[in-house]
Amino acid sequence: MIKIGLLSDTHGWWDDKYEKYFGECDEIWHAGDIGSETLAHDLAGIRPLRAVYGNIDGYPLRRQFPLIAQFNVEDINVLMTHIGGYPGRYDPSIRAKLYAAKPQLFISGHSHILKVMFDKSLHCLHINPGAAGISGFQQVRTLVRFVIDKTEIKDLEVIELGSRKPE
């Protein structure tokens, strides 16, 4: 059993609440638009970090993280990228890979819209954790925690970090 802390679209914005909510996780996953090497380093200082780069991330982050990550956790095949769309409206840049890989869990960011949906055609759970940073149009910053236990994805929590406007 492994507990995951998931966020996206930080755009370089650090919030001490990341430590609070991810401190008890086994891994942190970042679905792109990290925004700075410092932020990636600081997240990795809390727990091991898996990440993909996003469209705003520069060369140093693109060298450190892939555009698309495919990996297994417990008995779950995971596919993660920044620009992915969602069930019924997958982005053309990932659609073929998604249908070929047939993951049980597909994670993307980019839209700044929190979305958790099950794709019946792929038998796949899609999670977009929304945006944890202050850049963008979202009114509330969010992140997600969940547990992977063998073949089960469970105990999913949506955590609101507060307003997009710095406190």
C-alpha cells in the first residue's frame, strides 16, 4: 500500500501546506508546470518526487523530468503527462499512447480544473488535481491525496489550499 500526494500547475509557487498535506505520503507526484527547479527540489525534500514537465517548464526541468511518464505502482499501471484532456476529450498529443498503454490510472494537469472521472471505455481512472499555484484563473488552489493498494485506487481526498490570491 502506498499513499500518493498529487499536485499540478504550481508555476513556481511554494506553499507550506504542501509539507503539511504531503508529509504523511509515500510519494509526491507533480503533473507538470512545476515552474522552478527550487520548487521541485523542495517537494523532493518532503517525499520522493515523480514528475512530468509542463508547457511553461524550461530546459533544466525538461532535462530532469519526462514529458510522459509511464510506471507501475503496486499492481496499477500509471500514465502521467501535463496536457492530457479528460475522458471523451483526450488531447490529440496523448490519445494514441493512452489507448496503447491502457493504464488503470491516467493523470494530467494543465487545465487548472480539478477533475476526477472514470473512463468506462478504457477502464481507467482519470485525475487532474487542479492547480496548486496562484497563476491562472482558478478561484481555489487544490491538490489530491489517494492510496494505491495492490489493484485498488482508494481513499481519494481533494484538499483545498485556499484562494488563488496570496494570503
